[in-house]
Amino acid sequence: MRAVSLNADWDPRPDFELGAKDVDGESTYLGSKVWRNPRIEFVEKEVPVPGPTEVLIEVKACGFCGSDVHMLQSDDDGYIFYPGLTAFPCTLGHELSGEVVEAGALAINKRTGQPYKAGEAVCCEEMIWCAQCQPCADGFPNHCERLQEIGFSIDGAFAKYIKIDARFLWSIEALREPYGEEKMYLLGSLAEPLSVAFNAVIERGGGIRPGDNVVILGCGPVGAAACAVLKRSGAASVIVSEPSKTRREMAMAMGATHTIDPTEVNAAEAVLDITKGVGAKIILEASGFPTVVWPDVEKIIWEGKTLNTTVVLVARADARIPLNGEVFQVRRASVVGAQGHSGHGTFPRVISSMAAGMDVSPMITKQIGLDEVPENLVMLQTDRNEVKITVIPE
């Protein structure tokens, strides 16, 4: 089968020392410090054969993630932008849904307690947690010490087939009746980024009470998904700051009540004006440019009337943030990091929300085939008009 693979050169920066979990020449937890000269390759691979607890899936839809773009994008020295776990060469693609083709005898559907059967519709987690290390044992699979990631360190779903252990799969059959088969698979491919947003604002950010205000900085897929989650949670104002007009329009379709163009107005002043000086309970940093937006974050916290504001960092960035401790101490504010989407009942809650009417399909602004993946990954490095590009392998 044909697959879209990303390769790069192992060449650690002169001032970088490999960490305890890095494997020299193979994998690293800090990709932007090690990998140079990224390039896309089309490769032929054998159709994988599932083991006793594994499922072979025919991929029906797989979305682009900003991480895919940043693994191909490089700085002036040729190092990739993406700062996280990576092992190349690797087939890209992790936001997937598909149909079960074959399942091992011990590949159990968690919802039914029965083995998976051919024809069932599923989506899957991207984080392959080990279930044996201390974080996993403590209930924090997103922080697994032996983590592997689909499309980052092990082969992903920009291909016709992928095999995955059943414990990382979730049925999306609940979406079939309300949406139909074609849309079911599109929505299934959005379960992963939607779960990332849910984990960020509900699990790590602590959620909101109905009537709270929230601010989302950057409206890529995770920011757009957060609009839907927070509006459904009862937010009075869902305020999005985003320079792209297309993405601001998308934010409104996803549940935003107000949008701001930060290139035209001061974002913090606009938030304080919209909320009549109240400010926000949650501020989601989803732009990937924390040093740019941080003055606005602190102004909203300092001048707003809301105490206990939580700033959630969900976008991946290597930059250091110039944080003023006095602002956070006086205003009882906090900063938390959000990674991943696993555990805590996140995936089933997201799927149930979609089945109950949270239709996030407007996030998908473009559908392409495998042959079009390279040009679109390059395009997204400079063009922010598309929100979610989804690959349909057939």
C-alpha cells in the first residue's frame, strides 16, 4: 500500500545533549533540537497484519494537524519546528477514523465488551500509552514515560490501512444514525482534535460554570474545537482572537460569540470591552505564539474583575514566556499545560456530545487525496485560511 512518510536527518544541535529517554539516531522527545532537512516521501509498505489484541482498520478519513505542518517546516538552520516526540522515517497522520477490516480474537470493544467485528466504525487515540509506567499507573496516560505516538514515532494513517491495539480504539457507531456513513467518518476523524481541546479546557483548565466568559487565542482546529466545547458547557461569551478572517468566520460557526482581529485592535482591550471589564475564567493559548500574545493575557487578568483565571497552554511552542509573577499572585491566576487527550473519559464524552448534536463538521474546509498531501502541508506553512484539511485515502 502507498503511504505518505516524513523523513529527516539526525543532526543534534551543537548545544543539545540527548535526554535519558532519547535513542541516539532514532528518536527524541525534543524534535526541534535534533531533526534537520525534513522531506516528504511516498513509500510502498505491506498491509499490516493484526495480532491477538490488534485491529486492522481501513482508513476512511484522516485530518491534518498543525504538528504535521511543523514537522515538515524548518528554521533557517534546517531544524524542524515541531518540538515534541519524533522518530523518522514515519508515516504521518493521526486524526483518523475508519472501518474494521480484521480483528484479533482478544481485540475487545470497550463499550460492548465483545470482540470487534468487521464493518464496525471506529476512531482512535493518537497517544500509545504503555499502561505500566508510574504516570500510567497513577491515571495520567497523557504523560506516559514510554509514550509512542501515531504519526510521530510510529506509522500513522496517511495510508489505506493501519493496525492499532484495540485499547486505543473507540466506536463511532453512535454517529451513524444521526449523520449517515460519510459524515460519520468525517466526524470520527475530528474526535482526536476535539478531545485535545476538551482535555485542555475541561480536564486541565478545570472547566467553567454556565455564564463564565472564555477567551481563545488562535483559531486553528483545536481553538475551533474549544469554541464548540465551551459554548456547549454554557459560556456566556466565547471570544476568539485570530488574524485570519476565514478562521474568525469558522469560530462563529463553531460557537464563538465574538471574534477579534488582533492586527486591527488591541485584543486585551477588546476582551475587556466585550465583557464590560469582567475578563475571563479561561484563556486558551492555541496560537503557538505565546511570546506575542502574553502581554494581552496578563492585561486581561490584571485589569479584569475575574479572579482565578486559568491560562491553558495547548499549542506546542519552543519559546519561553516572559511571565510576570505579580500578576498571577495578586489575581489568584494560574497557568497550566495541556498535552494529549487520553484517559478521564474524554473520548467517549466527545463522541456522545457529537451524537447528541454537537456537529463540528464545519471545521473541515477541504478534502484531499493522498497525492495532494505534500503540497498542502507546504501551503499551510504560510496560508491560514483553511481550518481543517482532511485526507480521504481513496
